[in-house]
Amino acid sequence: MSGAAGGAPGAVASEPRRAAAARAALGAVARAVAAPLSSARTWTAAADLVLGAAAALLVAFVVAAAAERGLTAALVASALMLLLAAAVSGASGALDRRLANALLDAGIEAPQPASARPSWRAYAWTLLRLPLALVALLALVLTVFVALLLVLAPFSGGLGDAPLLAQAWCVLAGIALGLLALHGIDAWRWLHVRLARALLGRSGAQRLVALRERAERLAARAELARDLHDSVGHAVTAATLQAAAARRVLARDPQFAADALKAIEQQGRRALDELDHVLASLRDEDDGAARGARAAPRRPAPGLGDVDRLLERTRAAGVPLTVVQRGERDGIAPVLDREAYRVLQEGLTNVLRHAAGATTRVLVEAASDQLAIVVDDDGGRALDPRRRGGGSGLRAAGERVRALGGTLEAGPVDGGGYRLRAMLPLRRR
């Protein structure tokens, strides 16, 4: 007894929840069924259907009038009307494309490159759209007519002495058929959009070309971002280190401070030039994409031929360098030449940030089958307190080296200090 009495309140409390859930489910079904009534797309699709059917009726009227003169006249009139419709509205597909985008929200992109000559796809669109629109409109009118007959039958005496329940079911069937007609308009919109995208939009080959061009632009932007990180990051790091050194010795060594400020000025100008170059390249890419043309070629990226200038700037920032360069570097493939320079630049930037004042050894060796880049330091004062090797620059350098079939190792060495070692398979032109 106590268990039954204890369970009764829970059962009673669950009944309102079940009723609320049932009402919510019925409301969701009702909203889904009646959704076409409140959707602007339904009515714009109906307007598009009427326009297409009206054009089809015009063609049918002209053909019927010509048929009175004989079968040959009817065939000639049919061909002329269809060709005229295709020439007027479907020659380039522009008019129908605008109508489909405006009335159906189809989101159709114009073919690239645009052509003023009629295409078979534009003709196929016109030849398919007109009869489909006429058939769909006739089916819609017939469905609405039958729905009205069913709804009005009990009130017009059409059911005679039929039971009240039968009359109610007749009205409900008419309402359901009317809602089905509205959903039929949505089905027409779905079919129309798919057909318009296939025949008025870009072909499969054009979409592939557009995707390839977009991938090329994204790859170019990623390369610009890496270049910006490497070159500007190096310049800013060197300028920061020189500014800190100038501040410490300003009172006792004004000449050293003046030299450091001059070097900071040069680094700043170089960084601004690089920023201007990157921004100009991005603007050229955007303008070229908007015009459907390729961007202007970028200026050559620095390579191993610029290593001496990179080493001079690093020495000017106060890093003692021991440099060994061996091997013949002529004829190295451009991509290897560029990435080797970037790896060396990243290694020197890490020294500036994390081992200021440390003695650093640099090795650039071109053997017969591989190119070695090594940056070794014996430790020093950290300009950036974050853990060494944890930045995005070193990870990006490793990704680029591995993409070229090489290896990159970076980490602390026994006895203190840090080593970056990259090995790149050597390919010459």
C-alpha cells in the first residue's frame, strides 16, 4: 500500500509532462505542414512558375494558331518560338540566372569566362523549363480545384444526406490537398533550382578551375604569411635586442648606443618595406581575383645568395657568429634555395630571442646529395621567456622541410645551448 501510495504522485506529476510533450509534438508537425503558407520562397516560386507557364502558353497559342494551316506550319512555328525564347532569355543565361536568383534564391554563379554566344546548356534550359513549368502549373491548378471542391462540397449540398463525419472528412481531405499543393510549389522550386544550377551556372570543369584558382590564392597567402613571420619577425627581434642593449649602455657608451639606434632604423625600414610588399601582393591577388585574372608576379624571395647580409644583420644585433660555408651552391633548385634561407633565418631569430649574447656557430654545407643548415649556440640570456622551440615559426619551418623530403631537428644539447639542424635533399637545375 505504501509503495502504491508513494508512486501515485509521481505518476500524476508525469501526466502534465506527457501532455505538454504531446502538444509540443503536434505543434511542431502543424508548423512543418503549414510552413509553406508563411514562407516567402513559396510565393516567389509560385510567381516564377506562373511566368514560365505564361511563356509556355504563349508558345502553345502560336503553335495552335499555326496548326490551322497544317502540320508543317505548326512544326516551323514551334521551332521558331523555341529558338526565339532561347535567343531572348537564354542566349547567355543572364536573364534567367537573375530571375532564378531573385525569385528562388538559387545562388547561381555566372560561368567563367562569360560568353556572349548561346550555349547548348542555355538552350536546354529554355527547352526544358517551359514545358515543365506548364505541366507543373496545370497540375497545381487541378490540385487546388479539387481541394476547393472537397472543402465546399458539404456546404453546397454536393454530399446530400451524407453523415456529418463523412462531411468533416471531406473538408479535411480538401485542406490536406491544398497544403499538398503548397508543398508541390516547394518541390517545383527544388527541381527548378537544381536544374538552373546545372544548366545556367558554372560547368563542372569551370568549378574545378575556380577551386584550383582559389587553392592557389590560399597557398600564396599562406606563403606570404610565412615570409612575413620569418623576415619581419627577424627584423623586429633584432631591433628589440639592439634597443635593449642601447638603453643599458646609453650613459657610458653613447657611440655604441648611436650605432644601435642606426641599426634599429635600418631594421625598421627593412620591415616596413617587407610589410608594404606583402600588402601590395595581397591587393594584387584580390584585384586579380575580382577581374578573373592572375595577380602580378611577386618579387623574388631571398635565398642562399643573401645569407651574408642576413649574417651581418645578426652580428649587428650583438650576436657573436662563427660561420662556415662549404660546397658549391650554384644551380640549387629555387624552392630549396628559398627554404634553406628561411630555415637559417628562423634559427638565427631563435638565437636572438632566447640566447642573446651567446656564441653561435653557423654551418651551411652543400654536399653532392644534400644541403645541411646548422645553427648552434652555447646558451645565453633569453629575450623571450617562453620555452624555446614552442613557437609557430619553428613548427612551420619543420613542415616546409619535411614537405621537401628533408628533416629538421631542434632542441637543447648537453652542456647547455641549443641546436637547429636541417638536412635537405639537394636537387640542382
